Amino acid sequence: MEITAITKSAQVAPRKIRIVADVIRKQSIDDALVSLSFLKKRGADVLERTLRDAIANAVDKKLSKESLFIKSIDVSEGSSYKRFHPSTRGRVHPYKKRTTHVRITLSDEGKSKVEVKKERK
């Protein structure tokens, strides 16, 4: 069974979240939570909240936390806030405040990639 959790319009740029998502993709859920709590990146907070939401959704569906693994993490770009910075001679410099949509999918079916790698060793 697959369980998803979605965070929309998080006010962190997608590039910053993708860096952290690449770190936790290969880890188990417990290791990912520990890593996210110690990382000093802006994207870590958003991913930790979304991962905890996904775990809570799975527990509500009567799935055990130990049998779950991260199947996928999708980070996509949301809408951008268009802002302007005043400049000299009455000019303005536009810039965008980017937002992010994050989707984490957990699964309990089959073996996770982490378990397969441990068996090979």
C-alpha cells in the first residue's frame, strides 16, 4: 500500500529542497528523520514536516512504521511571487520568490532498496 503526503507552496526554493532530498532518498525512515533533524539547510525543515505527515498518514491506515520505506520524493516548482527592488533613478529590479511543492510517497510492499543493498553485502 502506498501512502503519500503533500506540501504545497512552501516558501523555499526547489533547488534548496532538492539538495536535501538527494541526501535522504537512499536512507530508511528512521535514518532520514535523524539526518533531517541535524542538517542545517533550509529545505530540511520542509522535508521533515512532510515526512512526519506521511508517517502519520500511514499509522492512521494501521500500517507499522517499521515496515515502511521511502518509495519516492518529488520536488516540483510552485508559483513564484514577483517582487521588485528599488534602484537608482527611479528604476526597479525585479526578482522572484520561488515556492515548492513536495510529495513524499511511502510504501510497505516488497523490499526497499536499502534492504536489497544490505542483503547483497
